[in-house]
Amino acid sequence: MRLKNERSSNKIHVLRQLLSMYSHKLADSFVVITESQVRFRNL
């Protein structure tokens, strides 16, 4: 996570969005999350 706002409440919010939108892509991937984008790299 590369977030400008590193408060725990913001991290929880971002993780919930990630899981709800991209849960199918998380397996076998390296993920970088910012406020504006999510990047995936296959392992």
C-alpha cells in the first residue's frame, strides 16, 4: 500500500474496496495499491 493517508481507517477502507472489486485477481499476484490505482503483477 502506497497511500498518502496512512491512517488505519483509510487502509481498511482501501482493502475493503480491493477485496470487493478484485478478489478474483489476488491469487498468485503481487499487488500495489495507491489512492488512484491498483496494479497487479503475476508471480
